[in-house]
Amino acid sequence: MSWKVWLPLFLFAGFLGLAAYQLTQPKDDFVESRMVGEALPYFDLPPATGGVEGAATTDFQDGTPKLLNIWASWCLPCIAEAPQLERLKEAGVPIVGIAIRDRPEDVAQFLARHGNPYSRIARDDLSEVQLAIGSSGVPETFVIDGRGYIRYQHIGDIREDDVATLLGELEAAR
Amino acid sequence: MIAELGHAALWLAAALAALQMASGFLALRAAEGSEIAALVRPSAIVQGALASFSFAMLLWLFAVTDLSVKLVAANSHSLKPLVFKLSGTWGNHEGSMLLWVTVMSLAGALIALIERRLPDRTMNATLGAQGLVALGFYAFLILSSNPFERLPVPAPEGLGLNPLLQDIGLAFHPPTLYMGYVGLSVAFSFAVGALLTRQVTPDFASAMRPWVLGAWVFLTLGIVAGSYWAYYELGWGGWWFWDPVENASLMPWLAATALLHSTSVLASRDALRVWTIMLGVVAFSMSMVGTFLVRSGILTSVHAFAVDPERGTFILILLGLFIGGALLLFALRANTISEGQRFNATSREGALVFNNVMLSAILAIVLLGTLYPLLTEAFDVRVSVGPPYFNPVGAIFAVPMFAIMAIGPLLRWRQDRVERIRPELSLFAALVLVALIGFGIVANVAILPLLGLALGIGLAVASFLPLRGRSLKRVPLATWGMVVAHFGIAVALLGMASESAFSREKLAAIEPGQTTQVGPWSVTLSDVVPVAGPNWTALEGRLSASYDGSEPVALTPQSRRFWAPPQQTTESALSTRWNGQLYAVIGDRSPDGRWQLRLWWKPFVTLIWYGGLLVALGGALALVGRVITDVRRRRIAARIVERRSDREALA
């Protein structure tokens, strides 16, 4: 009985230490994809609106690295990253967009208002492709190399500082 | 002005808590009947009054939607119905913490007013401990979560309350749960007081018992209400998700259940002294640990409170002080408190100890499962612990517990023989066996629900066996309470097992006019129409559902859009029959014009909550019984004193 009465206190001290340690850790809510380094999963999606082309896995196997941008017209950070996507397009980067759970008329309106940096825009009404490549939100941008392998994942909107990083990753994927 | 009055009352209440603590602990060292001891009770009473006043002021601010107060602007909206304005008072971090200290100080005031059984020194130490705990929470409120903070410029309109919380069930769920959590603080203070004075006696247990019972009844009600709310409001079709916040309410309940039973042993048999004290400390510690886990945001939960690491640190320090202090005191003093009366393993005490150990084991399992993600995250591994862990591992201890629960109340105190209760044992075993064979082989039910069904049936009958051969009119109310509560557990167990064994689910995409089947129901989608409420618009599915070809009933599940704050919620529609519930949720419209419908047929699912209510009713009966006995005893004692003084006067 003598030493056992100290047991609760020691257990509690352990909990206290663990909790104190966890409190000091920054909360990281980004979920990184486990698909980085893997081949792009198979998909073949219809166009998201009139006047654009849909996208399929085979489009990524033509030898040129591309960006795969997961976005939606209802997503506010996507508006914020539109100018950066425009700059990447001007730098000669082909960008394939996948519109998540979107409506054709909304997509058309978004493109009219914020510009169209995309070479293709596909619609993913059930988030199938999004889930398959391990993206947990919009917007997210993936660097895909010329053989169709996922090389890099960028979570959240693309800021000005991120443009150089993405260009570097595209260069490395060549 | 109102906000300032409330704020001032809060400071004054904190000051009185400090006085209560200081005088309570100083009185321990002072001589008998010293002046300092006379301060303890009044300061507890005035503190209770001030805290209630402060809370009333916050209620008032929410009722009139005073948008110059930050908390009101952030959590209310002028367009909200009045009842949700009022419930918005505790639907946020600051307000709910104010409610917490209000309940805590009211409990302290109540002990100070009515509790006369304990020796003065223990009483003062208890109130001192209560003052210390309250002071910590006042400091937390005033320094880091001031509910009365003003905005520099009043907001033009409030941000509104989370629509999920705009529900009548939720208006009453937090207050009941808090009364439970905080009621346990009284048991905690009693335990600390008794440790300080080393006076762990049956009297101490009888004084503590009504508080534990009361807290336990409220906890039970709070958990039942919360579970039902999650069931119909979240639209996921489940009634328990092993979410950290749910576990935070379950853990104190498990500890309080164990405490309740060991208090009974201590009160009637003067045994299990150290164990009871330990549980008294653990029960409230579980309330505080739960609060910490939820409010600090170190665990991810569907119940997103405004998360703030600074607050987390504050609560963690309070935890360290209170729980650490109490456990240290326990370690230092436990060896000087004798174990009390001995008893035989085959006895009422033996059964109660066995179930206490099982309850503690389940508590440890839930605690481990809740904290495990925290532990692995320290090593950069993210896991989520869910039903595949909790259900089977919990069952390992729950199954023997239910079996002993059926038998224990039939045993005599101190020493008994199994042979004496052989007929009852055989009846229980036969019922369980028949149910096992019936459901297992004939209906092919999975193992966990099968055990639940069999034990539920056995326990439902066995819980009434303590009444056999007794004149029902003369059975004490507390015994009725036990019978009803045990029967309630059996009923809830049957509901859980039946839901898990026999539920039918259907995910259908149908056009208006089409019909789909789920279990014995055929459900027709007649139409989908837009409807509007006070602060939302919705698409409402018009369903007509017919049970086994009988007269159809109308069901109207909605997909609601609130505009303050903008959020979409699903309102499930339920059709309740005596033998179960049909549960319908309407989803999105697919591009080809069909509507997604999610339907469940859940046989006897309502038994879960009816059982929970019976458990609470049993607790309430026992509480009333104990209080009546106590009042009677006091009257008799008073009469004896009166007679003695009469006799002395005559002489």
C-alpha cells in the first residue's frame, strides 16, 4: 500500500508533462499527401464549363512537367491566388485545373472575372480525383513531372513568394 | 452599466472565495470555536449570491442583445429567438465558464447553509478547499476569459450563434452537464477536507452521498440529452461517436458511478475508506481534465470551442495545482487512514468492489483512448482512436460488470453464501443463455450486440429480484432508486445492442415520385420544396413513409442554410414507433435531378435514452429517499434533545 498511493500522482505528472509539451507545439493542420512521389492515379474527367477541355491522367504523360491546381469557384483563397497562377502561366507553365463540386455557370463567371490561367479545366463533382491524390482542401497545387508522377504538393493559396518555389520544383521535375 | 455591475460582482465573489479559502484553512490550526472559523460559512453563502448575480447580469445582456459587449456581439444576433439568445449565454467559452463558477459557488453556498453532520474542522477544511478551487476558476475568468469585456465601438450587428447550437435540446444540455461536473467538485472538496483532518467516517460518507447522487443524476441527464442531440441534430445517424468531448462527459460519469457505490459501502459498512477518497478526487479531476482537453484545442473534436493555447495553459496550471495538490495530499495521508472494516469476497461489499474495479478499468480505457492521439502525436504519428478500440476493449470489463450487477444486490452485507441465492442465479443464467442461443444461432447477431442483448434481458429481470418477498410498500425509496437505475441500465443496454444488431441503412438517389425501401418501411419522396424560418431558409423533402403497408406518415427532413453566421446544417426527420425509429436525412441534388436520401431503420433505438432517463430517475428517487431519511433522523435527534432538556427542567 505504501508506494501505491504515489502512483496516481506519478501518472498525473506524466499526463501534465505530455499536455504541457503538446500545448507548446504549433498546431499543424496541413495534411500532407502520401501520394507525393507516386504516379498520378487514373482519371478521365469531363470539362468543367463550355469552351474548355476536360482532363485525364494521360494528359500528364507527354514529357512536360505541369501544375495540377485543385480549386473551385466558391473558394475565396482561389480568388487570392488567381494573379499568381496568371504569372505562372506567363512564365510558360501549363496549368491543369480541377474544379471541385462546382457548377458550369459559376466556373464560367469565375474565369470571366478573375482570368483563365488554365490549359484544361475538368469537373470533379464527387471529389474523386481530389481524394485519390490526397488533397484535403481547396486550393491545392501539385507539381506533376513529364511521366505523370506527383513531385510536390503546395497546400493553400499560392502567394507571391511561392511562385519561385513552384518554378524551381517544375525545373527539378524536368 | 449592467456589464460593469456583473464584472464588479465577479471580482467581489473572487475576493470572497479567497476569504473562504483562507479562513477555512486557518480554522484548521485555530482553537475550537475561534473567530476565524465563524467567517467560513457566511463567505461561502455571500459568494454564491454574488456569482449568481453576475451570471444574471450576463443573461440580461444577452436577453437585450447589448452589442457593446464583445461576447454578445460575437455570439448573438438581434434576430435570434429569445430562448436562443438566453441559451447563447452559455453557448460560448466565457459564458460557460461563468456558468461553471456560478454553479460551483452555489453548491458551496448550499453546503454552508445545510450541512450539519460533519465535524466542524472537516467542514471548514471542505469549504476551504471549495473556496480554493473556485478562486482558481475566478482567476481564469477574470484574467483570461472576461465575459463582460466591452468593445471600443459597439458592433452594428452580432455574429450569431452557431446554428447547430440553436436547438432547444442544447439550451438545457450544458447547464445540466455543468451541474454534474461541478457537483463533483463538492465531492472533491469533501475528500480533500477529510484528508486534511483524517476524519474518514461513515458520517462523512452520508454527508457526501447526496452530493454525489445529485451530481450523478445531472451528469446522466446531461449525457442522455447530449447523445440525443448529436443523434438528431448532426444527421449522422449515430448516438455516440467516442469523440473527445463525449468522452469528457463519460469519464466523470464512470468515476461518479464508482464513487456513488463505494460511498454507499463506506456509509453503511465503514469499509473502503481510502478507495472512496481516491474516487472523490478522481471524479472531479476527470471533469477538469475533460474541460482542459476540450477548451485547449490539443485534441481535435467535432465540438469546436474557440480554441486558445493561452487558455489551455491557464487551465493546465489550475489542473496541476488542484489535481496535483490533491493527489500529493492523498499520497501523504492515505497510509495514515486505516482501511476500515474487513469483509468477505462473497458479500454485497465484494460485488460492489468488483464493479468498482470494472468501472475504473473502463474509465482507464476511455482515458487512454482519448489521450492516445496526444501521446502518439508527440512522436509525429497521427492516429484517431474510435469504436474499433473502445467497443471491444470496453466490453471486456463491461460484460463481467453487468453480470455482477445482476447478482450483487441480492447478496447480504459482510458475508454471504452463493448457495443462498441459487434460484435467482439460475434464473439469470437461464435467461442469458436462452437469449444467447436465440439471437446468436437463430438470428445470427454479431458477438458484441449479442452479449448486450443477452445481458440486457437477464439484467432487466434480475434488477427487480431484490424486491422479491418484500412488502413493496415498505421498501425504502433508496432501494427503489437502485432497482429503477439498474433496470434503466438494462433498458439502455438493450437499446444499444438492438440498434447495433438490427439497424438497416439505405442511401438512395431518387426523383420526386419514386419509392425506396429500408427495412420494413417503404418511403416515397413526394416533393422537394423551399421553406423559410426566422433566420434560415431550407430545402425540405416531403416524404411519406409507410411501415409494412400501414397508413403512411409524413416526414420532412431539411437541408438548412443559416445566414448569421452562414452555415449549412441538415435537419433529420424522425418517425418514432413503439419498436424503433425511422431516421431520414436529405442531401444534395445530383446533376441529373435526383435527390440523395439517407434512411435508417433503427429498431428499439429509443430505449437508449429511455433507459438513461430511468437511470437518472433512479438516482433522483435514491436522493429523495436519502434526504427524507436524513430529515427524519434530524427531527428525532432534535426531539430527543428537547425531551432531555424538558426532563432536566422538571428535575
